[in-house]
Amino acid sequence: MTHVTSDDEHHGLVLQPRDVHFDWDALPMHWIPGNPMATHVVNVLHLLLPEGERWFVRTFTEALPLVRDERLREQVLGFVGQEAIHAEAHQGVLDHLLAKGLDPGPYVKQVEYLFRRILGERPELTGTAARESLIERVAIVAAIEHFTAFLGDWVLNAEGLDRAGTDPVMLDLIRWHGAEEVEHRSVAYDLLRHLDPGYLRRVRAMAITGPVMFKLWTSGARFLMAHDPELPAPRPHPTWSGYLAASRQGVLPRLGRASRSAARYLSPRYHPTQEGSTRQAVAYLGTSPAARAAAH
């Protein structure tokens, strides 16, 4: 279910980076048992997020001098700290996949090109043009963060993953990350509104970001299945019927819920606190094995 969060619940939240570590030595290739397709659909996160979240950090660091509100500045700094750790946590999974014979390098190079060249910094721009370029990038981050908050809320409530016997270390990684995405889900949106309170840029960024994210995800799942050394030849392709079956089992999000969540972002009255539950996210972070270990 999707939770509605009150402003009181979210107000005063201090974002703390948690220096978590995960041991991948025992992680099987198909960590959702008997479901390689669902495993690899989720594994696309590990292909996209290390480079994407490093780009988030660079973009928000560049935006910091434009922030005139001290509370928002603290939130942006907390967001930057959390995203930097997310990038490294997911990088560890990529290293593990490579060690098991699945080389993510060719796909990751495409992701690097997107975030470094197409969406990267524009040092040749100055003045108003430089500011506009930066705010456009912040708007894209806000749109992506809406999707990551949706996924975070889903994974915190995805009892199907528990029933399926999902590897506990991977389950902790994606729930720890999902909880922090819910915890900081308002920061990118609030920063965008601080820099540009208008409606048009926010909607335009979602109109661009949504289809690109969909394309990246489907091509990433195809890449992983095509290069999985533990699948028999000829290796199967991901299918929509397989996705729908996995979503009915609760190990992947339902497409209807994802579409409705994206549509909510387009409402002029939208705010990220309408998505997910801060209370639930913080409660999980209090029980997460990795987060608890990082606190001691």
C-alpha cells in the first residue's frame, strides 16, 4: 500500500549518512530463488545507481551556493552524504557480479556516457545560461527521486520478497537504500522549488525522465539476462508476461501502481511527502542489520 505522510512526521528530520557495508561472498547469482528474471530486473539498480548517484552528488554540490535557506542547505548536505554511500554500496554488487562471470562493463559505459557527457557539468556556460543548465539538472534529479521514493516505499512493503526467500543481505541492501530514499524524498523537489517554483520545468523534466528511465531499465534487464553465465543457452529474454507474473508474486512492483505514482507527480498540488512513510522508513533503518552495524 502507499502511505500518506503528515508534514508533522517529516518536519525536523535530520538526514544522517550511514556508512554501511555488505558482505557479498555468499550472494548467489539469482538471489530471488528460482526467478532469474526478477533478480535481474532489480539488478538494473546496481547498473544505474553508482554512476547516477555520483552525478546527483556533483549536481547538488554545484547547486549549494544558490541555496539561500539554511534548513534546506542542511537537507541538501545530508542528501549528498547519503547518496555518496549509496553509490559505493551498489558498486560492491557490480564487483561481485564481475567476479561471478557477469561483466557489467559494456552497459555501465553507456550509463557513464549519459551521466558524465550528456547530463554532466557545463563549465563553458556562464551567468544565466549556467544557472539554467544547473536548474534543469536539478529538475531531472527531482523526477528520478520520485521514482526512487516509489521503489523505496514498494520494497519496504514487499512481503513477497520475504516469502520468496530473497537473499537476506541483498534484501537488507535494497530495503536500507529504499528507506533512505523515502527518508530524503523531499530534498530534490524542495531544492527545485527553491530555485524555480514554477510548474512547467518540473513537468517537462518528468516527461523526459520517465521514458528514459523506462528504456534504461528494460535494456539493462535484457543485458543482464543475455550475459548471465548461469542461464542455459540459448539464454532467455525478459518478457512482459514474466514481469506480470513476478509482480503478482510480489517480487516486482505492479506497473499500474508505478504509472499512478508517476501521474501524481504531475499534479500542481504534488509534494513528495504524499509518497511513502517517513515513520516506516526510520523504523526500518533502526532494525536494518547493516545500518545497526554502522551505528556502532
